[in-house]
Amino acid sequence: MDTDENIQVKVFSAQWCGFCKMVKAYLSDKGVEFTVVDIDEEPDAAMWLREKTGQAGVPVTMFGGKDLVIGFDRQGIDGYLREYKLI
């Protein structure tokens, strides 16, 4: 799986996931550009997430190719958005 560090924000999600939709809407409302990785369409991404986080759940938002926020955690997301100077 490509974990391109040039991409500031990646959202690992699935189309059936309500919290994934909430994360994507939240980032969009803040004007943050992000890339979506659909774990149903990219099984390698799902395996990578499981290895990295120890769980199979989505959403997972990745910042700078290394920092992860699991679930729809506004505080966690906002913290990394500030750290990466995206807001």
C-alpha cells in the first residue's frame, strides 16, 4: 500500500460507514484537502490498517504519513490539523 508522505491527510474509510462520512464532511467543512482510501476497494489498505492499529475499524485519519486518529475524534483531528498547519 502506498503511504505517500506528500499527502498531508488520508482518510481510510468504507462507503457503508456513517462515521467515515462524518469525518470526510468535517474535513471538507474546514477546507482541508484529503485523499480517501476505500478499504473495500483496496484490501491491502485494510491489511495495512489492521497491522498498524491492531483493529479493523474505520474511519482512520492519517496525517503526514504517520500520525493516526481512529474514529471520528474531533479533538484528535483538530490537534493534528493545527500541528500540520492545515487550519
